[in-house]
Amino acid sequence: MSQSSQNASLGKDAIDPAANLSAIKTEIEDALKEAGRPAESVVITAVSKQHDLERIRPVLNVGHRVFGENRVQEAMSKWPKLREEFSGIELRLIGPLQTNKVKEAVAFFDVIESIDRPKLAAALAKEMEKQSRRPRLLIQVNTGDEAQKAGVSPKDADAFLKECKKLGLDIEGLMCIPPVKDDPAPHFALLEKIAARNGLKKLSMGMSGDYLLAAQLGATHLRIGSAIFGPRPKKP
């Protein structure tokens, strides 16, 4: 049973984020070994959205430093204090980015994974030049062409990458979120194919339900939230 399956049956008080992270690392190492990939080829992005500081600190205390947040405002409300307490934190924006939040996102995040449209790309290029700050960038690909989901269509990905390059954006990789009901393997394979033909090395794919498969199929970054931190708190 994967760590995500075990966490599903635990109550809030039973969650041990640091122990969960350790168990997940062992699972991933085994999966990478089976796939013939080196252990250092994958980085875990601990998805801390909607979790408070007390749930995040145990993971920081054991040395983990890469975290993902979905919303700019939420991240800005809790991470400044944690950045004062812990050095070397890398924050990755993994949720949709609105153009009216570009200024804050460029200033605050180390990586932005969700570039998905020309207007956003142009706004990022302008703001990065203005701030003289260049967070690393990934393009989100909507591998399932789902109408309700953000991301550029696979058929438009190559052209969009060229457009980003013309704007002066240095895109280092791709991100995807496969449809919930689909087998994720073909979506991971499609993302890898698009990345390979465009010379991109970073693949952010795989979440709490499918991170082992993603690790075996070429992911460089795994976005793992509930398997580490437990279920997200219900909104009031």
C-alpha cells in the first residue's frame, strides 16, 4: 500500500508529515531503481496549500526545502515567517496564475509552473524585466484537453514555447495534471514527448495518487500533498 493510501484512513491527529515524507522517499527510491533511474533524478515538491505552519514545520525540520502552493495570496500570508526561520526554501507556484497577480508572483516565487496562455507569458516577461528577477518557468500542458482545466493544448504547445522564447522567457520544462478518471501513464508519456522534442529537461508530473508511476516514467518533480500532510482542512 502506498503512503497516500495509508494516509486516507488516518485522522488529523495521527498524521506525521515527517514520517510520511520519509516513507515516500523510500518508495520513490525503490520505484526509480526498478525503472533504472538514479535516486537523485527526482525532487519532491511538498504541496502545502491550505496547510498551516504547524503542519509544515515538521517537514522543514527534517531538511526538506521544496514546497508548492496554489495561490499567491495564501503563500504570501504564511511563507515569509517560515523563510525567516529556515534558509534555502524553494517555493513553486503550481496553481493557475491570474495576470493581476503577476507582480507578486514574480517577486515571491522561485519557480512558476503554470504558464498557459500568451497574455500571461507577456505579462511575466514585462514584470520580470521590470523587477530584474527571473523565477524559473514551466508551461502547463492540458494533456486531456479538458475545457474546465488550465493549460495549453498539446497541439499548441510547440507554438506557445516558440512564442515564450520570442518574449525572452527561458522555459525549463513542462507540467501537467492528467484527467482524474484517466490512466495517467499516456498523459505522462505525452508530456515527456513534447518536452523531448523541444529540448526541455524538467517534467513536473505525478501527485499523491500516482507519484510512483510518474517517477518511473520520467518525472523530475513530483507534486505530493495529501500523502505527506494528510487531507487538506475543509474550508469554513
